Amino acid sequence: MTETPTAPDPLADPDFRQAVADLLGVLAYGELTAFHRLADDARLAPTITDKAALAAMAVAEFGHFERLNARLLELGADPEEAMRPFVAALDGFHDKTAPADWFESLVKAYVGDGIASDFYRAMADYVDVDTRRLVVEVLADTGHAGFAVDRVRAAIAADAKLGGRLALWGRRLLGEALAQAQRVAAERDTLTPLFTGGPDRPGADLVELARIFNQLTEAHTRRMASLGLSA
Amino acid sequence: MTETPTAPDPLADPDFRQAVADLLGVLAYGELTAFHRLADDARLAPTITDKAALAAMAVAEFGHFERLNARLLELGADPEEAMRPFVAALDGFHDKTAPADWFESLVKAYVGDGIASDFYRAMADYVDVDTRRLVVEVLADTGHAGFAVDRVRAAIAADAKLGGRLALWGRRLLGEALAQAQRVAAERDTLTPLFTGGPDRPGADLVELARIFNQLTEAHTRRMASLGLSA
């Protein structure tokens, strides 16, 4: 057997392929769940216009879901099977972080989505180019940021106690997100190749992983600050 | 003042304009509510694929909402104001008809939407051409029909008792829909010009209205039959 100087297609390796399907699966179910939760949380909106704005964000998430679903089919994966292993963890996260009011739902849409996006984007560094491009595109902000920041800042300027309550809420969201991410990582060792890599493709090691978690926490702190909340 | 032989623009009449804004308002809030209810009912879906199919229908309804909203702005109306008078009636309908399981949600998506569409389409006969065209377009089937019919027929073929329960459910949906429609008609006398008309534009009279209600009930019976249910 001769070694060719060109990089081999990482998707030719069934383990790597499975890891990519896992990443797309967790992301796809995450987007579908985000769709449902945003649509559901919209009932807390104070005006029909706010309700429609949250619905528009939900619709954008569904568009992402459709693209991830299409990529899974392209790779010959069964989307239902690819998503199933992550249903319990993602539903668990949402069940434990059901917003009690409109402002909690805004903070969750912004901060919760931010944590998830940072994490998936970091993982995307280790997949094939086409998948990476798609992941980065679907994780682009769908308008949550400006909408949530404006409304939350205005509300806490008028009510300092609300700021204290939402700061606690943000900490809880981060804690639950990291707990569920660890649960997924522990249960799905098929994702391991993305972190350990191999001789002919990059992969994160444990030092790298610690760096990613540090960055997640730093980015979370910045997002909380932009809402006017202490992290 | 001279009478011109060309038809006057009905939208020049403020009463007629208000009636059109009302029709667009009830329809827009109806679509926004349909979006939220379909998204919410999707949690009853037995598989992720079914969940995604219901989400896709919800997204189509939101697209309709956006077009109706745009038409309201075009007519110089405030969408929030145009929708507000119908919030109680439409939320009331949905609160009273929350599906208990997946099959009730499918029958509601198909039968409930069908009744509403028939009613709005009948009213659209009395508005200006551009508004009518938009109303007919947004009321086109978004895929509810085939999806619901296939699944419900298969389920009742396997379980006769389910057919009896869903037949009752369909009757309740029709009853609640007509009750809420009467409530809206009674409270919003601004809609009256659409039914009574005027010297220079068509309008439905009471005989016509009775005919519309008859047609609604007949169409409902046909839809129930296509589900394999007695009306």
C-alpha cells in the first residue's frame, strides 16, 4: 500500500463519519427544539408584535433544522436515528429551564442559544470542510441578540430587582447547559474521534477541550454584560 | 357632484376600509395563533419526523401571517390594533379545543383549519380585488390535508374506538368554531359592511349568510368523511 501525499477524505473512515452524523444530529435536534421552545415561549410576549418577533426567530431556527436534515441525508444517514440519542439531553435541558416570564424567555433565547452555538462552532473545527461551512452558517445569529438585549436592558433599567433575578437565571442556564453537554459527551463515545483526532486529521485533545470550556464561559460573561447583568 | 360610470374605489370609504382591516386582522391573528398551536401540538408527535412535519406546517402559517401583516401596513393600518379585537375569541377557541393526544391534534389541524378557511374565503368575496387575491392565496392548503388524512385513516383502521372518539371531537371543533365566529360577528359591527354591502359594492345579506353557514357545514361533513369519520 502506498501513502499518497494528498489528504485522505476523512469521511471515508466510518468512525469519523459517525462522529459527523452525531454532530449534525445533536445540532438538528437542537434547532428543532429551539423552534418549539421559542414558539412556545412566545405566549409570554406582552404584545402581538413581540409574539410575532419571537415566532420569526423560531421560523429561522426551523430553516436551519431543514438544512442540517438535508446534510444528514446527503451523508447517507437516517436523520431520525442521528437525532434520537440527543432527545433526552436536549429535552431535559429545556424542561429544567422553562422560563417563568417574558424576560426569562428573552435571556434564555439569547444566552442559552449563545452557549450552544459557541460549543457547536468549536466542535465544527474538527469536521470536514462542507459540514463545517454548514454548521457555521446555521449558527449565525438569527436576530436574537439585538432584540433580547434591547428589551432586557430597558426592563432592568426600570426595575433593579429584575436584574438580580435575571443574573441568577443566566447562571442557572450556563450550569444546566454544561451539565447536559457533559452528559452527551459521556454517553456518546462515537463523538470521541472529533476530540482525539487521528494521524491524518486534526482533533482536539484534553488541553484543547479545557480551552474551549474556558472560552465558552468567557463568551457567556460577555453576553451577560451586554444584557447589563453580572455573570 | 357627477356620478362617473367607472366603479369607485371601495377602499376610499373609511367604513369599508375598516371592515377590510378587520378581515385582515382576524385572519393575521388566526395565522399567528395557528403557528403557535401547531408548534405546540408537535410535542404530541410520536416521532421526530412527524414533529418536524407539523413544525413545517406551522412555518407555512407564519409565512401567511407575514403577508397579511404587510397588507395591513400597505393599507395604513396598525397591525397590532387590527388584530387585538380578535385575540380573545381566537385564544378562547384554542383554549377550549386543546388536543389531548396526537390524533386529536391532527384532526384539529385539518378540520379546524378547514372551517376557518371556508369562512374567511367566503368573506373575501366582498372585499377589494387585491385583498381577495391575498386572502385566497394564504388560505391555500399548506399540506395539512394529505398528512392528517393518511395518519388518521391508518390509525382508525387499526382501532375502531378511536374513530368514535375522533368523530365526537370533530363535532366539538365545529361547535366551538361557530360559537366563536358568532361572538366575533356580534362584537365587531365594523365588519357589517362586508355583509350588508352598499349601493356601489356587493355585500352579503342574511340569506347569503345562511347559505355560507350551510356550505361550511357541508364542507365540514366532507372533510370528516375523508378522515373516515362520521360528522
